[in-house]
Amino acid sequence: MVNFHCDNEMINRAARIALGDIRSNCIPFKDGLLTQEKVCVMAGIDYDTPWTRDTAINTVNAVAVLEPETAGNTMMSVLEEHDGIVRVGGQYWDKIIWVIAADRFCDITADASFREFAVTVSDNTFRQLEAEEFDDEFGLFRGPAVYGDGVAAYPDRYAKPGRLYSGILEWPDHNPDERIGKGYGIPIKALSTNITYYEAYLAAAGMADKAGIMADKADTWRTRAASLKENINKYFWNTGTGRYDYFFDHAGKCDYAEALGLSFAILSDIADEKKTASIIENTYVSAEGIPVVWPAFPRYAGEETLPDGRSRRTYGRHCGTIWPHAEGFWALAMKKAGYGKGFDLELMKMAERATRDMHFAEIYHPDTGEIYGGLQEQHGSMKLWDSCSKQTWSATAFLAMILYGIAGISYSDGAITSAPYLPAGMNEAVITGLPTRDGSATISVKRESGKKVTADISFMV
């Protein structure tokens, strides 16, 4: 069992809450390629399904380290088989994120058979999505943003007519004259989604190399990744804003700041050092952390009076609000960029909220840090939505900051290394029970004299 302890009691308490939230969401479940019930991790206490993107993000962030068997079960549960062909299931535009999670899972577990299986699944899924959603004109993939399944993630033209629907998947049915004739029909080309394809191509190629299969496919995937990187920088980089645009479509570009897309750009090296510095300088971060999309779309702007008489601004469910899963990726991007203050803010704010509420919620208000679901259209009116409780990817985002931020772990076929970091005010941390190919590892991180941070790794067979 993985455990964490440091010399900051708030962080210790938040880590225990995160572990509790995750384990409370691990229940018997059967779907996809699971032919009998096995323990899988649900998206949250208010959800009765894992969701593909949640599964992938949770696997990458923490579950593959904490509960490898549960991670594997959950990843199998979101696959689907038709006519003997196994592909990733779930919402079409970002389901390819499963491939990235499969690569992380195999690096941690050294599971050679799953790796070979995952390469085949990747190939089948790539071929489907390339046929249906690749835009030859721009050399990019169509589809909404990663996680952005609600219309609150998009401008007014995606929330019409008459606010009759809340999900972006319903848009083509209500806008037949604007839908694309190929694939699902949504014309959006989003930053986060295209970077996800880029990373998935490289992940699949790496798995193929290690498995010793599909060498020709691996070369093709690397070529396609290189082309995607070139086109992402060509079409999304905005010299005026000093960062990448959120998305563009037939009506033009949306130059808002998308937290996931910008984080992915830094973490994947889509952004070079100069662009990374510009992103950090030109991206708004609220006192409570980075908003998932900024600014909020004007239709959600307003004031509300709370039962206690206080007044607070209103924001969209998918814009302006704080989603911890996005905070986690931004924090790790800030560590990678050498911007410790950015990492520290997200870590401490998430810990403060979790220890206050005794769980990790789905969404928070960017001004007050209160649990807040945000506004979004539904059934012809504007509704204040709930923020779900014990949200798994919020908890795994916090633990990712500990595992990949503070401990700085990196796996390769079951072998572990460390590139540690300690936030301001923290001088030591210990993580025990980390799985390795031959047993487990303990990583002890300390701040030495002169502020140098070092890590010692000990192994137990």
C-alpha cells in the first residue's frame, strides 16, 4: 500500500483524504471487455460508471501506482468489441487518451501481454478516428476539448437554439446546416484534443517498440505525431495573446485560455522554452488556482445572492470555474517549467479545500474556493448545476502532484527513478510502498543545506 508523509500536516491530511476518496470509489463493476464483475474505479461517488477519459486520467495520475489491478480492470471496462475488433469506447473525441494511460500502466507494471494488447487496441482506434475525424485541410483532428462535454465549455453558437440542450453531443442535431458531413459532425478543432492525439501516437509507438511488434505502424505513428506537432504550433499559437488558442472552427478562433491544453503543451514539449515562458506570463490564474477555461463566456456573467446575504459572481460550469483535474496538470507543467510558485499554489489550494470539506469535490468557485457547480443551459433555461462529491480525478490530481511533483517519480518497464521537488515551507517527505518490477520502493525527499532538494530510493523485494 502506498503511503505518504511530510512535514506539512495539511498536506498529510489532504493526501489521506485523497486516498480515501479514491478507495471509496473502487467497487465491483462489469462492462466493456470485463465479462464478470471486478473491482473498478468509478468517476466519483455520484457516478455509477468509470467514464473513459476519467479512467485514463486517473490511471495516469495515481491509480496505476496505487491499485494496479484495479487500474487494469477499469481500463478493460471502457473498451468495446464489434465484429471481432476491439477499440476504445466512450465519447469519441478524446477517447484516444486511453492509449496514453495504457503506456503509463505498462511502464509501471511491466505487463508485457497488456502492452501488446494495447498496441492492437491503439491501432484499431486510430484507424477509426483517422477515417472519421481527421481534417486533411489542417492536418488536425476535429472534436471538442478534452473533458468539455457540456455546452458551458463553448461560445454562444454551441448553446443554441433556445438553450434546449446541455451536452455538446446534441449540437449537430440542432444545427444540421453547420455540421460537418464526415464523422460526428462537430467542426471544433481543440488544442487539448489534438495534443492528446500527438501524445497517443508517441505512446503507441513506444509500446510497439517495447513489444517488438508493428514496427512499420510505429514509424507511421511517429511521423503523424511530428506532423501534428507542426500543425498545432502553426494553427493554434497566437502571437497576440502569447499563448495557444483554445480552439477554432468554421466561424473563427476562440483565443481563450484552456488550462488542460496549455498544460499539455508544456508537458508534451509541444511548446518550446520560449513559448512556455510566454504561456506562464500570459495565462490568468485566480487566487484559487487556474480556471479550466478563461475568461468565462459572457452569457454566464452575473451576480447571485447567497442565503447568508453574501453576493458572488456567477460562472459557467465549464468556464471560469476551478476543476482540480486541470489544476493537477497545470501544477505538473509548472514544475517542469521550473516555476515552483505555480506548482505550490495549486497544491496548497487543493489541500486547503479538501481539508475544509473532508473530500475532493468536482468543481469550485474561482473567487471564493467554495464548492460550486456553475451555470449551464438545460431544458430551455439556465441552471446552477451541482458539483459532485468525492470526485476521483480531483483526488488523483492531488496525488499526482505528490507522486510526480514532490517525489518526481518516473517509471520505465517497472523500474523507478526520482526527480524530486519540495514546495516552499516543506523540508522533507517520504513515500512508501511504490510498486516496482521486483517489489516496492521508498523515496525519501529532503531539502539539504543551500536549498538543494535530494531524493534517496530504497528497495524492498
